[in-house]
Amino acid sequence: MFGRPLTVSDLKIDVSLNGGISIIMEQAAPVVVTCVMDGDKIARVHADEGIEFLSAGGFVGVEYKTGYDITELCNRRSMEKKLRLIDEENDE
């Protein structure tokens, strides 16, 4: 297995407060993540720089620390497609 860097800017999470209030939070800023590859498939994703999510208006936020495993937050197929496009551009 090996790691590949990828800049992401479109992650979202759904946070539940008090078991009833659901708040959608969006990624605050683009970050570089490491995609741990198993062949052409992503096995795990780590937030190299950490990652912060904010609600609309910025009143509520969630922060994942440096190096945190954020695989569960990612659409692996979409990220694999982005990595393939990068490879194709580099080949040209």
C-alpha cells in the first residue's frame, strides 16, 4: 500500500445535536488529504493538515485533528476518479 496526496474542498457532514437537531456542515477550506491506496482503490483517507467543518453562518463547527482517519466522510469512488484524471493529465 502507498499514499497519494489529493486536495479536497467539497466534503460535508451531517451532525446531530441532542438526538433530534440535524445540522449540515461544509468543509471550511480546501485541504490536502492522503489517500492510502490498495492498487487502484482507496483503502483509507487521512486529513494530513486536519480539517474543519462549519455550519451555515459559522455558528457551529467540528474539527478533525491532523492525521485523523476521515475515510467515513469521503466518497471514495469520486476521489478515485479524481486521482485517475490527475494521472491521465500527467501522462499527456
